[in-house]
Amino acid sequence: MGNNIQRYAAGLLLIAAIGSAPARAQSSEQPLVLDTPGGPVAGTLQLPAAAARPQVALIIAGSGPTDRDGNNATIPGRNDSLKMLAAALADNGIATLRYDKRGIGASRAAAPDEAALRFETYVDDAAAWIGQLKADPRFASVAVIGHSEGSLIGMLAAQQAGAAAFVSIAGAGEGASTILRRQMAGKLPPDLGKENERILSALESGVIVDPVPPELAPLYRPSVQPYMISWFKYDPAQRIAELAMPVLVVQGNTDMQVQMRQANVLNAARPQSKLAIIPGMNHVLKHVPADPEKQAASYGDPSLPVSPLLVRAIVNFLQP
């Protein structure tokens, strides 16, 4: 308990030292493409104005149909969180590359068949982006910023491709099956609860379950099970502990999707990491109180800026 309090206090001290960003000349955007055997993956390179060989950070979006700008196709409106983050980092002299994952936005044509998709597909794409950026003489070094599910993708890719630094924002510290099991607990009738546990346990062991009860098919349809098996085998705490580069773990304390405990798990797994707790920041990186109605509205409100405290935490980490 004492160590957790010390880490939390250290995070608050980091935030307390954060000031407002200085005004800079306007940054510029350029399209960039990653050519893969499955088709092109489209990205946007954001370049700071008048910066000679800046650092560049690869920004990896979260789960589901979330595009390079942080917008989810299943949610009305847009929040533009990752687009705003890229612009803010460019204002502070840090270049970024954000991209549409396979099957999303301009990378739609690169989507594999659902049954062929694996978690490693996303990791390999991110690692290839890192390699492409490392080979670009315009940049001094390459960091990785992973948001939500992009945190696990990012830490695996950062290790695979040798990134210079890693930032986790709202990333899980526990494995996906552990979190899913907790989320489903008590929400199903007893018979379906037993079926859910049977299927989860089988997938954790690498075994396909077919058929599945119709009520659980949207979550566990056979075509998506290979992806879940490939995802479940990764323990974020174990993987972050293996990283050799500097690590920053960031978590907003009004995030209603990812609990504070997840950041503490990651930070405890790698005690050398820096922990930044952002007061009032929610899952889409905006300052929103922990009120369900206001939280829901923020997911489709591009008028809300990303947290300046988040920006300063990342800048202070990447440019100490």
C-alpha cells in the first residue's frame, strides 16, 4: 500500500509541475502509407514547424473501429482526441504518425477475413511503422504512444522494433480474458454464466469452441475466436516489465472505461516507469467529470480539447 501511495504521489507531483505549452508556428500534415502484403495501411504524419530532426511518436488507437483520429464508427459524432493530441505534440516540437488500422477508414481494403485476423497482425503493422520511421532521416528517434488496447499493441511493437520510448495511455494492466471475465460476472443468467466461463477457459487454453449458445454468439462466434485466443495469451504486466526503453504510464482519474487499478498494475510491474495521473481526464483524453451523461456526450464532442496536462506529461517525458 505504501509503495502505491508513493507512486500516486509521484504522479501528482509530475502533474503539478506541468505548465501551459508555449505558442508555436502551425504544424503540417502529410499522408503516409505502409505497404503490406494485405494492402496499404494509411496514416497521417504530423510535422512540427521549423524543427530540425525532431523526435517522432507513433500513435496507436484503441480497440474496435477506432480510426487514426480517435473516432469510433459505432459512436455518433466524433471526439478527434488523437488528432488533437498529434497537433498538440507538434506544437511542442514532437512529430507524430497516426494511422487507420486494417479494416478501418482509409485502410479498409487491407482488412483480412475475420477468421484470419490475429492480434499479432496489429502488432506487426505497428512494428513495421516503427521500422519505416526509424529509417526516415528526418527523425532523431522513434517513440510509441498506445491508447487503450493500443497500449498492449504498442508495447509489443516497441519491443519488437526497438523503439526509443513507450507511453501507455489508459492501457490495461491485466490480460483481456481477466478483464472480460470481471465485466461479465453477475450479468448473465446462471446457465449462460457457466457457458461463458466454459468458453473463456477454453479460449485461454487455445481451444476453439463450436457451437456456442446463440445468446453468446455475438461475442464468441467461431470466426472471432482465433483472434481472441491470440489476444488472451498476452499479459500486459509481464510485457511491460520486459521493455528496456523508458516507459510512461498515463491514466485519467475520471476514465469510466479503464480503472485506475490498471495503471497501478502496469507501474508496479515496471517500477522504473513514470506514472502520471491526470486529474479529471476521461477515456477520450478530455477533462470531463465522472458523470455518465457528460461522459457519453464527450465521446462525440470535438469542441472539447484534449487535456493540456496529458500533453505536458508526454512532452516532459519525451523531452526531459
